[in-house]
Amino acid sequence: MTQRPSFNPAPRHQSPTSRNAIQATQSRPLRASATPTNRPSPSRPNPNKTRKPSRFEAPVRDFLTYCKVECGFAPATLAAYAGDIRDLWVELAQMACTSWEDLTHEIITEHLKNLRDQRGLELSTIARHVATIRVFCRFTHTAGTIEDNPAEWLEQPETWQKLPTVMHDEQVRQLLAAPQPSDALYLRDVALLELLYAGGLRASELADMDQNAIHFELGVCRIMGKGNKERLVPIGRPALRAVQRYLDELRPDLEKPGVSGERIFLSRTGQPITRVVVWQVVKRHAKRAGLKDVHPHTLRHSFATQMLAGGADLRVVQELLGHSNINTTQIYTHVDRSRLKDVVSRFHPRP
């Protein structure tokens, strides 16, 4: 019987074995719930019996612990790594492999091919699977779990670089003006949108921000970014005023002792909001403003693009966004270059 991974209780997809079992169960006719007296009741597994751990499991747990403690990866990154390894684990188990020592370069290649042909994943998602497998195999090889590294010669696929969606100045003003005073959480939503745009913040960074993160006298905000990297971001006066008003007039009414903690932004129930709530707030007000395809990262893209268009140094924008690699920031220079055609058509003597 194929043993499924147990380190994540929410598998991305069902194995063929489990899927067939469910279909077989649904196709059977219903029987009376009463059990005949002359037939013994089926034996049930003992819940107190300890499950024998798989030889796959310990290396995965060690790897995820390493990523969390040593590398400081964010919960979303850890979840993505765990899901990618789980997919490979399931495929190995279906091939009757008993441990990670059975993993070969050919098996990895076939697995990646199945992700494309059978599951129809995008090339960018497959590239992330490749990165996860490479890091995991390097870790298990260094730890002595496997003798040879099967992913040593695995190449990272090249993906098309998509230009981010940005808003022009008028669209940004429409979004920031979308919350209405009649809204119950008007002050919170205004502060949220203003701060998100003023600092070019990620949704998770905004949701995790504590009250002591904003220094109103200095006009800066202390942000804890990916990998627990701290940075200071200057915040403009409109955003500071909006946050101050929210803290003075609305947050005390939302706060509940023992529930709210020190987080700045709270929900109706006094709970600290999550990045999903940030996404919902932006989408709701974007729809009200008549804007399409707008999400929290759109504000971040617009912040970076407009900074570069205004003459900001690329290195400065890299620091403000918290990018560890300047190549990630350079994509915004391409966005700005897309306007060159309009500039040439307007100002060239012979357009």
C-alpha cells in the first residue's frame, strides 16, 4: 500500500490509488446502516497505535527545519517547498521506491515532464519545482542521507520575464479615493491603501506590522521583509496622517484585549488582519474605482516604476523594495522603457 506524505495534511492532488478508491466507494449501492447480528462488526484500527515513520519522512522534516531556522524562509515559502517535495515523494512511492536513495536523475526528469504534460503546470511553476529539488538534494547529500546528488546536473529552465502591471498616477488617485466615509472601516482602509503604496510594501509585510514599526517623527517605517531582513522605508506625509488618524480614532474601538496584540491593522472582530485580507481590501476598492487587474503587488509595482521614472537610483529602489538581487529590480526599468515610444512620437521632429 502506498504511504502518502504526512508532513502536510493538505495534498495538492490525490494519487491514482486514492482517487480510484473514492470512485469505487461512490459507485457502490447504499446499504442499511444496521449490522446483522450474525455478522461480526468490522475491526477498526487502534487510534493509540503508533504509526511507523517512513524513510522518506525524516529527511524532509530536517530539510524544512533547516529552511525555517537557518535560512529564515517565510511561511509561504516553506509551504511551497513542502508541497513541491510532497509531489516528488508521491511519485516515488507510486514507483515502489522505499527511500530518497532511490531517487535518480532520470526519475527527476520524468517527474518534471509529468508536471508539464499531465498536470499542465506553467513553466514558472515547474522552474520553482526544479529549484526546490536542487536545494533539497544538495541538503540531503551534504547531510549524508543520499550518497550521490541526483540533481547535480539539473538545469534551471529559462522562463519568459513578464512585465508587471502598473497604474498611472490618475489610477492610483482613484484607488486611494475609493473608500467612502460611510464605510465602517473607512479609516482603516484609507490608512492601509496609503501605507501600502507609500512604502511599496508587500501584503504580508503590511499585515505583520506592529504599532512601534512607524516612527512618525522621523517619517520612516521599519519593515521586516523576506528572510527576516529588516529595512527602513521613508513614508510620505499623506500616509503618516492617514495612519495616525486610524490609530487615534478607530483602532481603539476595534482592539480587544488578549486578541489584537500589537499589530496595527485589525479586523472587525479585533483580530490582526492577514495578507489575504489585505488582498481583499485592495480588490474591493479597486472594483469600486472601476479598475481591473489590481492587487496589492500592483501598488508595489507602481511605486517602483514611478520612483525610477522620477529619476531615483536603481540601487535606492532596490533597498526600498527589499530585493536581495538587483536583477529583480531591473524589471521596472523595462516597464519605464515601454513609454519611450510615446515620448519619441511626441517629441521627435520626424515621428
